[in-house]
Amino acid sequence: MLLQSHRLVRSMLLLATVMLSSCASMPSRDPLQVTVAGVESIPGEGMELRLLVKLRVQNPNDTPIDFDGVSLNLDVMGRDFASGVSDQAGTVPRFGEAVVAVPVTVSLMRMARQVLGMLDGKPVDKVTYSMSGKLHGASMFGTQRFTSKGEFELPKNASAAGAVDAP
């Protein structure tokens, strides 16, 4: 009986060693660089706004990344704004890039909350956003998560800029 328990312990130690060495030998990857390449309006239902967000995904690694599905969450001014998924599949080439389109939905309630949050009496000259998501890997360990932040400035007094003085 004692001999069997020693064999079991040795087998478990051997298995743990093999598992740890296989994890250590996996290639490390630099994070993907993802930016918004474009946004288009698409048809939605009654109480929602639908947008097609085009993401430029850059792969700074020396191996291609195959994906089969994308998810995306967008926050604007620190608040949840839109989310979406796509079953798009493809490959981001090694040291290359690809444009991935993800339809997202913005509910009327979220949109109203954003507008009310911007009308708190303080002037708003820039809008901050952050996004997070993942490219679901075609292989078991291939899922790549990404995050990105940015801001854009609103035009100063947009209504006055387009006005023409009357003679």
C-alpha cells in the first residue's frame, strides 16, 4: 500500500512538472494594439441606436493571431455606453494589422444618462472613452484581450463657428 502511494505522489509530481514546463515554454505575446478606425450608423430597433465600430487591430508579435469571434465594450466619460459582439473570423498577420467590424448597441437610457451627465453645469471641451474586449482565439489558448483609452476634443462653440455675419 505504501509503495502505491509513493508511485502516486511521484506520478503527480511528474505531471505537475510537465505542466509547468509546458506553460513556461509557451511563447509570450505582446498585447494587441487596438484603435477605433471608424464608426458608421446601422439600422436599429425602436429604443436603441446601432453603430458599426471598425477596429484597427495591430499585432506586434512574430506569430499570426487567428480569431473566431469578437466582443467589445465601450465606456464614454467613465460610464457604460455600448456593447457588441460579432462572429467575424479572420487572422491578424504577424507584425501586421486587420480591420474588424463589430456592431454595437446603445440603449436610449444609456444615451440619456450620458447627455444628462454632460449637462451638469461644467463646460465639456473633450470627451474621454475607453474600450475593452477580446478576440476569441481559434485555438484553446488563443484568446487575446485588449484595452484602449482615448479622448477627442469637441469643437469650440460649434454653432458660432458656422455662423455668417449678416451685413
